[in-house]
Amino acid sequence: MAISARTRITHRRQRGLSMIDLMIGLVVGLIASLVVFQAFANFEGQKRTTVSGNDAQGNGLLTLATIESEMRSAGNGVAFAALMGTGGCGRLLWYNGGAKAPLPLLPVRIIDGGASGGSDTIDTMYASTTFGTNSGELSVGMANATGDFNLKRTAGLTVGDMVIAAQAGRECTLHQLTAIDPLTLVARHESTSTFNPDNATIGGLAPAWPVYGPNTRLYNVGRLVARRFAVGAATQLEESDLIAGTAALPRFDQIASIQAQYGIAPAGSTSVNCWVNATTGNTCDGGDWSAPTAAMSARILAVRIAVVARSGTLEKVNVTNPCSVTQPDGPCTWAAIGGETPPAVDLSADADWRRYRYRVYTTVVPLRNVIWAGL
């Protein structure tokens, strides 16, 4: 039977796809898959960058808020002329199960990280009393350095309170009250507390603990808090209590650096006109601000802080530019003010520091307790 031309054409059309058709389809599919996977990879990279940037923002702001909160309490209950003002003792002798290095009596102390731009350390000091500092006076002098406090009154004192003894021309010392007799007006600071040295120990302490005379002031600080904030080796903000002797505890991750400066005013003024690093040779004031005297501490009315937070994602290429030619090892803190060079940030200990993203948060904290005390 003869096959018509139309039937032959229909059979030809039903033969299916050729090898070339299949290869073209396969190539198109592979290209589409590559585009999809590349888009997914880019999306994941952007998501990691965004998430790590958000983490850096959160950690940076929390660090700044934590330090700022402590600074607003700085000086509470200890900002007195006999302790911190001109003519004050300027430092505190203390003991906690053993001799301790004297603590500077400063509401806020900055320990500079070095000329290269290492991270600064910030100490704050304040009393934890609820109803304000209560002070008393000795009615008669002490029999010896561990002798009882014979007081003019004992109102406001409680067993367990810490007191700072201060007399003009002598060292200030920290004691913890272990017994109070309101009838005889005697307060004891026996060695049953780790903060009180015993008779056998106190004679060998250096500097020597004084034997206080009549009218010596006792400042009841409840519990003296000396908080320290520093950046640890694991790029974390670490917090410790110097008086309690607690080990440094990590608070927030990915904190690369802290930088701080004192805001100082002329003696007798409450207007800050100079910002200085905790070093010598500052442009607007050449004094040694690494160890301020009592008179110098009365001029410290504010602190300026910069917190440098880092993202947790190591990028494939450099994403952070150096601050400047003169500060090539980290991001900028703040613009120069009054001719002072802003603190440098040195992150060069990590060769890949430029492959991280950074956020810098700054603030100025007035030391209101010092301002109100009028030191």
C-alpha cells in the first residue's frame, strides 16, 4: 500500500530530540543551575555580613552603655576633698587576705594602652551605699594601727560596712567593721574580716598603715566598688572587681579596642577646656595624666570613650581602610578637637584585621558626682 507524503512527514516529526538538542538543553540547565547557586552563595555571604554587622552593633552599644552606666556612678560616696580633692590623700591603702598595691582615689582612672594605640583600661570607683555616705569622727586617737575606733557617734554604721579612714597628712586606709557598740561608741575592725590585717601583719605592710589621731574622719562607703573594664586576649570586653578580687569575666564578644580621654577643666572651674590621654606631653596640658595627683583629679570632670566593635566574619578581601597615614593600624575614633590628636587604634597584632568590618561608638560622660562635690 502506498504511503502518502503527509504520513511520511508525520513519522519524521515523531522521531524525538536529536543529540544536539539534548546537549543544548543540558548546557542551558547547567548555566541556570550555576546562576542559581551563585545567587544563593552571594545571598548567604550578604546574610553573614549583615548578621555579623548586627552582632557588632549590639555588642558595641552594650559595651558603651555598660561603661557609661558605671561612669555615671563614679565618685558616688568617695568624691570628698579629704580623699580626692586638693590636699586629699589621693590613694587608698587596702588589704584583702594579703597586702595589695595602693589604689588611686580616682572616680575614673584610665590606664593608657601605649603610644602604639593598644586598648585602654578603664577603672571606676564608687560607694554602694543606698542612702548616701555617712561619715563619723574619732573622739580619741587609736592605740595602734589595728586599734578600735572610738567614735563621737555610731549612727548609720552597720557591721559589715566598709569605711575609709582619712586624716590630713596621712595615708587613707580601708577597713571593714566587725563589731559596733552603740553604748560605748566603739567600732571594731578585727582580722576576722579578710579586709583587716592582724597585729602580726600590719607592722610589715608597706606603705605603713597610720595610727590615726582625734577627729579623723571615717567615710562609710557600705561596700567600696572598684570596677575594671578591659579588652581581653579573646577580643572580649572583660569586667572585674578589684576590691572583691574577682577574676576578669567576659561580658561582650568581638570588642577590638577601647580608647578614652580625660576631659579636664582649669582649677576651680566646671568648664572642660582640654582633652588629654592618660599620658604625659598632651598638647593642651603637659602634666602627667598617667598618675594624676589629688589636685589633678579634682580637675577631671568628664571622660570621652570610643568602643571599637568587630564583626565576627572574616571576609575574603580587605574591607576596612586604615584611619590615616599617621594612624595606619586601625579605624578612626573621633575627629581632632582643640588641636589634640585623637587616640590611635592599633589592631595590627592580627595580620588580617582589615578583613573584618568595624563599628566605632563614642560618647562623652560627665562625672556628675565630682562636679556636684565641687572639689
